[in-house]
Amino acid sequence: MGTPLLQSLFRQKAAITEEFFVVLETVAADDRVAPIRLLNHIHVVDRIFAAHLRGEPHGYTATNTPETPTLDALRAATLDTNRWFVEQAGTLTPAQLAETVAFTFTDGQRGRMSREEMLAHVITHGSYHRGEVGQMLKRLSVAPPRDLFTAYLHRAEPQRREPA
């Protein structure tokens, strides 16, 4: 069930997000506020779409929270959410992935997407904003993690580097 590609993409998302948290531990507290706010935005949108996928209300009125969480609190919450998405990506049947779900955005507008489209949105949305976080780190002269699917695959499956 699920698709191996979706599950790999969510595993990569979980792994690279953890790498961003490790790097942010090395950044001065004042300099990490903006990156944390952006990572929190990713997390909130992930939680919103997880709720859409479950058919439950999400309770958010915006795509970020008014307060900035601590690095540790955000890391714990993100870890939990990422685990949920990895599991979902591996257990949804093709029929469930194709199912269209109606939902309401935080601005009150209505939307409809297939479960597969929602999962794709979560992946691409997070990737886009992690790229922004990477640019913020570069401006602080901090090397960001290499947020590449190929890099993840070669770390997760080193045999892919060996000749065929």
C-alpha cells in the first residue's frame, strides 16, 4: 500500500528537517528566531493538511502561530508530525490516494484536493521553505544542510553509490 516514492520523500523530509534543527542549535538565539518562525510555518501547514487528510478540524486560524516556539518544542512537535506522514504515505491505498477531500483553508476559502495532491503539497511546500531557511543560514555564514533527495537516498541506501 502507499507508494515507495511518497514514503521515501517523507522520510527525506523528516531526516533533513532534523538536520536543520541540529544546525540551528549552533546559531545564536537571536539569529535563530526567523528560521524557527519559518520552520514553524512549515509545521503548522503540515498539521493543517494532516487534519484535512484525517477529515478533522485543525483549529488553526492562520498558517503560523502568534508565538514562536522554542527550538526544542518545535523539534519534538515536528518529529511527531513527520512520523505520522511517513506512516500515512506507506499505508494509504491507491484508491485512498485518489480520493478527493473537501476542506476549508485558514482564510475561510474552500478547497478540494486528492489525498495524493495533499501529500505532494506538504512535500513541496516544506522543501520550498527549507530552501529559504538555508538562505537565512548562509547570510549568517552558517552552512545549511544539503536538502537534496539524491543526497538522502545515498545516505539512506549507500549501496546506490556502488557500480550496478
